[in-house]
Amino acid sequence: MGPHHDRAVRSRRRDAAGARRRRRPCRRIPSAALEHTERRARSVARVSALPREQREVLLLKEYEGLKFREIADVLGVAESTVKSRMYAGLDAMRMSLASLGIH
């Protein structure tokens, strides 16, 4: 994976982040909004702690909406590798969040 791949991944992440920022503001009661913000911050921290390969796959799948085949093409790896990275990352996330009492 070379600089073009890294640039493509960063570009997709920026595009997705911009789309999320443009969404309408959340109309929750303050305590629920604060809880949501804190939960989101913990989740983002856990995603950031994943190994790069797992983090890339998880972000491309969940935030970019790419299919496993598309992710495999972007990353230049086998589709089965993408799936194993995805499920390893999700398992790590599940365990990490469960340790914080988030289910």
C-alpha cells in the first residue's frame, strides 16, 4: 500500500466527517445529549486504539458504506482478509466497550 492508498483513505474519512458535521443538530434533552457525546467519545477512542489494518476496514465499512469487495480493492488485499480484519476489529471493540460497561 502506497501513498495513493493512504491519500484515498484520508480523503474518504474527511468526506465522511464533513457529511456527519452537516447533519441536523441533535434535539435531545441536555443529560441525554451529554451521555451520547461521552459514549461517542469513548467509542472514537476505542476505534483509534485498534491496529491500523482493523481501523481502516472498520471505517471504510461502517462510515463509508463500502462493501467488503470494494474495501478489498481499495486496500489491495483479499476479501477474506478484509472480513477477518473487520470481525477482529469488531470483537476488540466489543470487548473494550464492555469493559467500560457499554453494551
